[in-house]
Amino acid sequence: MVRKTTGAVMGQFSGGCYRSLVILVFLGLQFPCTVARGSRSDALQHGTSGTLPHFLQEPDDAYIIKSNPIKLKCRAHPALQIFFKCNGEWVHQSQHQSQEHTDQGTGLKIREVMINVSRQQVEDFHGPEDYWCLCVAWSHLGTSKSRKATVRIAYLRKNFEQDPQGREVPIKGMIVLHCRPPEGVPVAEVEWLKNEEPVGSDGNIDTRADHNLIIQEARLSDSGNYTCLASNIVAKRRSLTATVVVFVNGGWSLWTDWSTCNVRCGRGVQKRSRTCTNPAPLNGGTFCEGMSVQKSTCNALCPVDGGWGEWTEWTVCSAACVRQRSRECTAPEPKHGGSLCDGAALGTDNCTGGLCTQSLEGSSDVALYSGLAAGVVTVVVLIVAVTLYRRNQSEYGVDVIDSSALTGGFQSFSFKTTCQGNPLLINSSLQPDLTVSRTYTSPICFQDSMDKELISQEPSLFDPLPDLKVKVHSSFMVSLGVSERGAEYHTQKAHPQTFPRGLAPDYSGVGVEGTLRGRREKSLLAPHAPSTPSRPPLRTAGVFGHAGGRLVVPNTGVSLLVPHGGIAEDTTWEMYMVINQENSSSSTLSEESQEVLLSPEVTYGPPGLDLSCPVAMTIAHCAEVAADNWSIRLKRQTQDNKWEEVMSVEEESTSCYCLLEAQCCHLLLEHPGRYALVGEPLSQEAVKRLRLAVFGSADNTNPLGYSLRVYCVDDTPYAFQEVASAERVRGGRLLEEPKTLLFRGNSLSLQLSIQDVPQFLWSIKPFTTCQEFSFSQVWASNQHPLQCAFSLERYSPASSQLSCKISVRQVKGQEQILQVYTSVVESEKEVVPFFTQSDCTITSQMGSSAFKIPLSIRQRICATFDTANAKGKDWQLLAQKLCIDRNLCYFARQESPSAVILSLWEAQHQDTGDLDSLASALEEIGKVHSTSSRTTTQTTTRTSATLGRSTEELDAEFT
């Protein structure tokens, strides 16, 4: 039947149409060839009948991204029909989207066909080549085929085949960083980033060589963090960061000239020197080899002191009855710096035996009497002037002893505004009149450079007045009708608590051009300095044996854990821990970088300590580590009192381990010595925590006076203990719970002001309501407290309560308010404790009492997790469950990794003593290994159940 139909049709169609018809019949497609061969109207509409189809658009290679289908499109003319053929098979007509339109320029009809290819179609195809499609177009003359378009699923693996490695290269050396991007379709393109900025190719840097980064001659500016960035149409991938350090080895400068001989006479020594500054070593470059000082012997000529020669003969007697003689300093002459001759070189004598002196004596008497008369007249004039001046000054009601004191203490000046917008009752255009009532209430803040300039040009403005009594009437008392009663300020001596500690009474050394900020840095707000050159160190000690124990320096956040078994059996060590209180931060911190001391300097020993496993030291720090704005490093003091870097807390190391937490850092150490944490800010967003506290006490020199002292210290228990100890000696009381202020490294200062003082009951000394610490004082305080003080005075002994607010704020930063409400009467005082820790007096614990985990449980855990099984070493899983999953290479080199991990856990939980987290971790591990290791499951389950029991039960079982 098919053969008959085909034969009938053959007589009506050309050969090309016939072949197409046979194909389309089997595809179930409609064939659009013209039936009447003699009719050429439709052929002319589609183009010349003797032309094969011409493709205007062929299908392009495409990639399927995720699960989104792609579209393949063809356009051709003249074309009666267009169909897609994929992987050698025709695409059904129902899957084609075709349209036809007429070209406006030529009038020819253009046919366009489009199909969708899904991800499932590509994944289901299993052939020797990629999934492909092409277009077949028909015309009256025949068919044309388009190019093959491949369709592939796009992807990009996560892991790089080769990450770039950090390098340290000398300056002008070659840097080659290799990078092999992850496998992907299409192939990923590689881009290099330096400190998160794109790196471009230039004459010195080439990023086109097989994805590698090549720097022909390294420069100092080429130091940084390099990242290889691979991307294609699917995703982007970042490699590990490679740190490149370009270092400079030091070179000697030229020798200086020889110095003078160190002795004035005889054989001595002279020297010359050179410095390692040509160039200076940078970024870990080697220091210059050789001597920086050369010495040589020298012979200095001895000085010869001069001596007088013989007198000459007397000259002939002159008309003035005088004769002369002379001598010369030539016996010997002074040489080589010797002293000149003593005495006169010319001698005179009366050559008449005293008979020729009348005229000379008369002239001398006249000069004497004239001088005496002039002196008497001068004295009389001065007495009259002083008397008149004192009489004029008495009109002001001031007992004047020295008029210069008033001009020095009340020079005219002007301010623009105050902090709170209150007008100051001081006029810059008028000379001060002491008869006018004045009240100093508004906090004086200097908000711009003009204010600072005015104050800096008046060096005596803040100078204390000499022994004067100035009666100042309060305007508030006038309004109450009691104006006759004045507040009398005794200014014989500046109160020691009016300004912060370190105030110098003489500012004559401050230049006129100095700003107020620079002035304060030098004298007004100097850090609190101890009264003695060095303070005794905080020290604790204990004798430890095989059972181990713990050392604690009370109230400092510093402790040392000696693990069980760290000391050999039948051996004891007297171990100690010391917090250095000397100001040695200058040697701790690097001069090239902007390092800040973040913790106290802690020493543990003795030096010859021999332990089989590391100790766990805990040190409190004051860095805000929530954001990655710090580069924190651990440093250790060497035998020659220099400081060397041990490791960065973020890097991998096998020499020691650092676990940085929000308030403290836990260290696993193997070598005794002095350690400290230092930090270098990576941006202005770096934050250091400050603890703010206000103390108060009565003024011993004034029965109506009261002193408020505000301390700003690094937020570590050790730094605050120093303040508390000083206040105990002083008799001060903590008036408000200490608060924390986040101080940013943005170079802006810290301002302190007292507000809301009851003006009718209390007065405060002028110009002290607003004070300031410079940024450098706060940022580089190095665990030493900063202090400023406010001195207040009651108007009446009946006023027994004081309430006010103290604002502490960083310019353009955070602000904290310290609310003061206290009684100044002894019987009504409420004592606020300095410390609330229950164990503030415990310094050492030995044996099992020092540990939270009982010994038997600890031994069972170590025996279980130190043994390798089919799935790896279980101690790695233990560390992961205890959130100790960094720098595992350190634990791998330990004899018992599990024991060291548990020691670190003990140090972390020494305050809470909560065993629930450890028990939960063991239960999770037991569930993970329940299918692979029944013994491990039973052990961890028993151990976690035991940890959930009470301490009394555990002690009873394992004693």
C-alpha cells in the first residue's frame, strides 16, 4: 500500500520533493511542496526556484546552567520548511516553534524555527560525543544543513587543582605564584586579586602565562595577600590566600668621621660608627653582618698651662704721678687647650709717694654723693607708687599680695559655644571685674581649631593662682535673696584632684602655636604613673607533682594548668607565675608597626622545667575580636631581653597552640618564659575594649569638698585590679558598676564631662567640667590606667547627697554614662565591692581538685580516642565536637592528643565547670560510631553517662 502511494506521488513531484516527502511521511510531518509543477507563484514568493536554502542564522553552541533549558534557533531563506535533527534523530514537529515573516528590503519570506533542549535530555544521552543538534532546510531545489551545535551541562568544581603558595622573596627577586583552577565546563577564566583588588598585567607583572602570576622584579609594594579567582558562567571560586612578603636585607651606611680622643692627655681611644640603614632591613630581612662600631687608639697632646714671664722695668713717672710695668704669659705659652695665666699683665704705681692724690680724691667724692642722692629719690617714688596702687585695688574687695597673679589667673579670652549650648558667663571683650557675680556651671568643650588656638595662646589660663582669696558671689544665691553670702575659693594651692594626675603647674614650655590637644597630651591628661619607679610584680607559686594542678593570679584573668602526668612520677617542681608590672611595653612592641599591648606580660617557670606535655595558660585580653580587624600575635622574651614573635593566633603551628576567645586567649606552651599578646590594627574599624569606673572620696584638705575620679583602663581584670588596689589605699569607693566602652582605632580622642550637678547645692571648679584624653594616650595605654578627676564642694554641710552623671564618649564613637548617686556622710555610705569572684583569694590547687574531669574518666577517654580505627583517628572527631577543629597538626605530634585536647577544654571551662558540653559531645560521637565500632559506642556512652552524675558520686567511685 505504501509502495503504491509512493509511486502515484512520484509522478507529481520533483526528485528533491519526493525524497523529502519519504522522510516526512515517517516523521509524521507535513510536507509543504507545491503540487502543481507548472505553478511557480509560491516559488517566486520564497525566492528563486533554482536556489538552495541559505541560513541567515545557524544554531550556536550552548551550555545548560543548573536546570534551565536552552533555546536553539535557525533562520533561512528561501525555505519551505526547517526542522531540527539532534544526535542523528529528527525532532518531532510538535517540539518546533516556527514563524515566517517578509524581509522589508527584499520582499523575500524568511522562515525561523526554534526548539528547547532540557537538562534531562542531555543527561539521558549516552553517546561517544557531546549532545548535538543541526537544522535542515527545504526548498524546491533541495535541502541544506546548518552547522552542528553542541549542548553541554555547565559546571565548576569547588576545589582548585593547585592553590597558590605564599612566598618570601628579596627585593628585585622574581615571584611566581602557580594556580590551577577547578575543573569546569566551560573552562574557567582566572583572575588574580591582591588585597581584594584586581591585578593587571604591565611591564613587570604578567598574569597571562598559564594562569600563573609572574612578577619579574619584586618591589616592596608587591607585598600583600594574593588570591586566585576562577569563574565561568556557572559560578566563581576563590583559592586559598597566598601571602607574599618582599623583604629587604640590611646594608651598611658610610662610616662616620673619627671621634675626638676620649682623653685630653696621653693614650686614648677614638671610634667611628655606621648604621644598618642603607637600606634598613624590612619585612624580616637579615640584619647587616659585621661591626657597627670601630675603635682605634689615639695619642692626645697634653695641654700646657701658661706661665708669667719677668716684669719689665718701671716706666718714667707720668704727669698723673703714675708709673707702669708689664709682663707676658710666655713662660711657657699656653698650648693644646691649656689655661691662660692668672693675674694682671699690667701693673701701676704712684711714683710720688702719695704726694700727688688731691685732685683724684675730690672727683671720687662727687660721684659717690651724686649716686646716693639718685638712689634716695628712686626709692621714694617707688613707695608712693605702690601705696597708690594698693589703695586703688582695695576698692575691689580683694586682698592683693601680688598683682601679677591676677593678670596671670584672669586673662581675657573667648569661647564660641559650650557642649550643652549654655552661654558662658565670660566676655572676651571686657577685662575681668571681680565685683561682678560669676557662676561657672557649663562644661567647657573645645569644638574647633579656633577655640584650641585661643586656649593655646594663653599659657596661664589653666595655671593655679598663688596665695589669694577671691570672693565670688553666686548669681543663683542672688536670685534666692541671699546674695550677701558668697562662695569663697581658697586658691593658695591648686587642688591635686582638680586635674588628672600628671598636671604640671607651669606651661611656659608650651609654644604659642601648640594646639589644645597637643597641650593636653604633654601635661593635662598624662597616664597614671606610679609613685615609685617600679612596682612589685604579682606573683603566685606552688609545688606540683605527677598529679598536676592549677596556678591562679587572683583577679587578673591569668591562670596556668599543669596537666596530670606532665611531671614525672617521684618528681616535684616548684612552679611560679609572675605578671610583670614594669613599663616595658616599649621593648615588647615593634617600632616599625602600630602594635598595641593587648594583655599583661606573664612569666611562668622555672626556666629548666621539664614536662612531658604542654601546659595550658589563660591570659585575658582587651581586643574586640568579633570582626577580623586585628592581627594578633603571641610574643616571647628571649634571653637577651628582646621579644620575638612565636606565632599569629590565626596561623597553623606545631610549636604552640592559641585558642582566641572574646575575653581571653588559651595557650598551650612547652617552653617556660615571658609571654604577651600584641595586636596590630588592620583598619580603623579595629576596636579595643575599655573599662570605665568612677570612684569617690572626701577631700582631706576641705571638709566640704568631695572628689570624683574616673578611670579608663584596658578591659582586663589585671588592669582594673591596679586601679582597685590604688583606691583601697586612698580610701575611695566604687560609686557605679564598671562599664565597657568600645574604643575604635579611628585616631579620635576620648572626652569626659560631668553633667547634671545640683547647682544650688554643689559647685565645681571652673574649666574642669569637660576633659579629654588624646587618641594616642588611650590606644597605647598598654594596661596602665588613665585617670581624670572632678573636684566638687558643698555650699552647706547639710547637703549630704550627691547625684550627677559622667559622660565618657569617643568623638564620633560610642558613649557610656556613669550614674553617680552617693552619700558623702560617713555613716550613710554603702560599700560597692571591687570584685565579686568567689575564688579571688585562691592561688593554687593541686591534684584532682584542680580539674573538672575526674582522673578515671579522663584516662578512659584518652584510651578510647587515642586509638585509630577504620574511619581514622577518633581524637580528631573529639576535637571537632568540642569546637577545637583548627591547627590539628599541633595535636597530631603529641603523645596523647586526647589528653592535650582535654587540658585545653579544662582551661576553657575553668570558671563554669560545666561537664554537660563534654557529655553531649561524647554522646554525639557514640551515635556516629554506633554502626562501625560497638566498643567505642559503649565506652563513650558509659563515659557520657558518668559525666552526667554528680561530683559527689564520682568522688566516691574514683577516690
